[in-house]
Amino acid sequence: MTKKFDFNKGLTELEDIVKTMESGDLSLEDSLAYFSKGVELTKSCQSALNDASQKISKLTEQDGFVNEVPLDDS
């Protein structure tokens, strides 16, 4: 059984990785390991966001709210 990805936990872990890498105290090997984990987490977070977006689109289509409006301030 596949364990469901926890977006908030993944994002927090990704932020911690960035802080650790920005400290500059890691060896090259450790930096590569953190970078690899960061790439993995980024992909998982992006996938979770895409899934949520698709679910929202499907739900709004079912309710007849098909007009999408950008969320930018301009």
C-alpha cells in the first residue's frame, strides 16, 4: 500500500533542507544528498499541488463554476 504524501510536512522538510544548504557548512557529498532529497520533495509537492488543482477543477465543473479568474493583483 502506498503511503499518502503529506504536503505540509514535505514543504517544511524542503524549507529545512534549503536552510541547511544555505548555511554552507556541508561537505560536497552531504550537499549532493540534501540536493537530491530536495529535488524529490519538490517533485512530490508539485504533484500534490497538481492533484489538488485537478480536484478543484472537477468539483467546480460539476457545480457549474467553469469561469476561471487569475488570482494576481493586476
